[in-house]
Amino acid sequence: MKYKIKSALIARKKSYEDDFSRRPCFISLFDENDPHLNAKGPKEVIEFNKIHKVIIQGLNIDYLLPGNDIVINNLIEIEIEERNDHIYVKGKQE
């Protein structure tokens, strides 16, 4: 699915079931860059269960060490697709 947003934050949830190789995660969508520095909440949150891998294609990203989160800024649009136990993320940046 395609979304017209300015930034996205990708993070895993802390909880997991018995399978250590697959975890729940979420992608938060924002109208402003650097969402980790802004107290304003996300425009939308997309949640996933039992994901093995997030594959980000052709985008510049920032990996935030304190929270283990990935931030994607300067977006024009982002496309998010779940297939099997993988999430594919691609889009257009300014």
C-alpha cells in the first residue's frame, strides 16, 4: 500500500512469543521529519505480527541506536508490502 507522508519510523515491539526469529513490529507514519524529536504523535501506525525481516529498498535511512529504531526522512511517498514473513519498504524521497 502507498502512503503520502513526510517520514516513517520502523521499530520492533519488545514482546515476542516462542519464536525468537519472528517478532511483532510496527511502522509509524508522520507528517514531519525527525519524528523521534517531535512530541506530536504519528498520523498512522501499521502493525505486523511474526515478521522475520524488514527489507528497505532504495531509501536513505537513519538507525537510532538508543531505541533500535529506523527513521526515514524527506519522503514524498512510501510503499509498504507484507509478503510471507517479510515487509518490503520502498518509496520516493526529496
